[in-house]
Amino acid sequence: MTSTSSLPATSGAYTNGSHIPRTVQVSGLKHFFGDGELRKQALFNNNLEVRRGEIVIMTGPSGSGKTTLLTLIGTLRTVQEGSLQVLGRELLGASREEIVHLRRDLGFIFQAHNLFASLTASQNVNMAAELAGLDRKVAADRIGQLLTRLGLGERIHYKPKSLSGGQKQRVAIARGLVHRPQLVLADEPTAALDEKSGREVVTLFQELARDEGCTIIMVTHDNRILDVADRIVNMVDGHIKSDVAVREASVICEFLKDFPLFSDLTPGTMSEIADKMLVQQAEPGDVVIRQGDPGELFYLIRSGSVDVVIEQVGQGKSEKKQVAVLQAGQFFGEAALITDEPRNATIVAREKSVFYTLGKEDFRAVLETSATFEQELRQALFNRQ
């Protein structure tokens, strides 16, 4: 029997490391500011999973709740309603001692660098190293390495008044990374940086994620760095509007654009289609769709393969005939959606398979976006006969 998930296909939950431990798990999270008549809801029933080693970029207009969510994950605000687990620890109802212990594994980078004016760049970073209990020699080596990597090798002993705004921000970034945190939370980390410096910072983030398994969640409006994201989470009015695993969305769009019936669509439209697809799994022998049933879903095969079987009835007998084998990257189920007729074949999983499915309403909405799409689809159906 097939099983369907409510997770979008672009979440990557089934094909992009579902075995990797979760660093952050948000479930039904709500948050409010103020009391009584002034009480205002800032976050509405949000759900989010972030796995170890992922770089997640949070986008959205000002006031959409990005920073509120980031500070809740970072234990800088108290969880009020819902569940929020960070590095395996539940924050709802967590004690002060548990919060303090957790913060040792977190790195914070804020747009306001908040450096101590009386301390040098090296000393500012060393404060975080001391709080984390790093050995002095280890800390000194790490500080020198980070500041040099961030283009501040000649300014290690400069105080903030002798540094530019961008240089101060890079000191703050080094301070957030010096103790090798498991989770880095960054609010507009590249806002004050030029393109070269910003690129150096996000390249460093990529190396931390790849080499050390560090998870990084960034709030940003900086479109220059979107290419480093494993996931892009978009927030609007306190809601997570979309949560897209970039590589998985790219895989789906690559599949779609190879078919004539999808190839005329713009990348934007294809990404919207990908975002509406859900995941369905099947074990060997499972009937995915049955001949004669009404059509409700369009299927794209992500992995595995299926048999296409047609049952023919004649002279009081029925005969089942395998007419095709479909594999990863191929699709089925579209005929019944466009003709409103019952399924014309039975689809049986040959092996363990994962499908991305698009509902009838969304499929038909795609038809309306492009006359060429419908024309090509009808031609494709005609050619199959």
C-alpha cells in the first residue's frame, strides 16, 4: 500500500538525507507580544525541520517574524506555545540551567556587532572563547585563523574605533564562530559587507557546514548569497509560507523541463509546480493507481520504477497485459486529469519507489497558465494511443 506525506516534495525529506539528525525541530510554534488588549500574535502555528549541516536562509518582508523565530531558536526569547527542539533539547518549559548549557553549542551573529570599544579585535573574539571554556592556545590559534580568513589579519590588534563598519561586522562573525558551535544563528550577517567580503563569509559558512557538520540559519535580504542555501524559508505575516530544499526543487524542475508538455513553462512557474507537489512512497507490488478509478493525482517518479498494466475485457474474459515500464524521471496519471475519464491503466511498483504528486486542481491550474502547455499535453496523449 502506498503512503502519502503532507510534506512538499521540495522539502527534501525523503531524498535529501532523511537519516541525518535534526538540529532544529519546530512544531505548532506560536508567539505573542504584549498583554491583554495589546496582545498581538507574531507567529502562527509554524512547523520547520532543519538537519545537521544544512544552510538555511530565511527571507520575507520586514515584520514577517523571521527575527522572532530566529531568537526563539537561539533561546533569546521564551517559547510560549508549541514545541521547539534545538540539538535534541525541548525549549518549551526548559529550565534556566538547561538554556545556559544549550547556549554553549550556539553561535550568534547579529547585524549590530556590539563590540567592546576598549578591547582589540582579537580580545573581543577571545571573550566568546573564554565563555566557551576553550584552551588558551587553541583559542589563540583559532582566533588568528578566523580573523585572517576574514581579511583582518593585519588588524587583529586594532580596537573598534580604528575599524570600518564592515570590519567590525567581520570581527562579530569571528566571535560567533570561534568556539565551533553546532548551530549558528545569523541575522543579516552580510548586510554591512561589500560583495567580496560577503562572499568570503558565506564561503566560510559552507566550509563549516561541509567539514564540521555545523548547521547555519541566516535571516537575510541579501540576494547575492542565496546560492549557498540548502533550503530557503520564506515568511509572511508570521507564517512560514514556503520551505524549499533548493537542490531538490532543482531536481524536480530538471525532470519537468525535459518533457515537451512542461518545457514551455517559465522556471518560475515550474518552481511553483514543484513547491505544490507532495511525496508518495510505494513498496514492491503496491498498486499506485488502479484502472477504472477516477483520476486525482499526477505522478512524477523520483526514484524506483513501475509497471504499466492494462486490463482488456473481451468475450467474457479479462486479460492483463504489461505495456510499459516507467523509471525515475518519467511521469504518469495525466490522462485522466485532462480528459476527466477514469484511469486507463493500472500502475504497480516494481521496487521501492518514491513519487512526487500534483493534485488535480493544481494540475489544471497549470493548464490554464499556458495554452502551449495544454496543446502539447493533448499531443502527448494522442501520441500514446
